[in-house]
Amino acid sequence: TLTAENRNEFKIPESVEGVLVLDVPEGSPAFEKGIRKGDVIVEIAQAFVSTPEEVSAKIAELKQDDRRNAYLMIANAKGDLRLVAVPLE
């Protein structure tokens, strides 16, 4: 969850809301798609997320629906947004 402390550490603007990425295992689908520590997951499948539990629940829902990819809106430390399709394994 984004806090004032980790916003400061990763220089995340106040305008960015979502869930902070703290670890991306090298070689994982997310790593291969360019998601890195310090990025912020803003949306998954066009649904805003604000807690790690919401991220987990949304990914589980997509897997249950037999989706091949999760479409994540990611913000970087500058606040720039990008859409990333992460394969669901």
C-alpha cells in the first residue's frame, strides 16, 4: 500500500494512486514486461486497485475466468502511465 514514507523513498507523486510494487522476481512475466520495484499498479483490467489484497483478488478473478493476460495500468516514479499485458501463469 502506498504510504507517505514509501512515496518519499520512491519519489512517487501525490497524484499517483494504487499499489506499490516492492519486488519483481527476475525472469518472471512481470519482469519480462518491464515492471520494476517502485512502479505503481493503478488499475487491473480497468478496475482501480488500492491494496495488495485487491491486486491478488483481481488476478485470481482473471485466472478463474480463464484469461490469458492481466492488463495492468502502471505508473512510474514520474507519474507516467503505461498499459502492460502480463501473461497469467
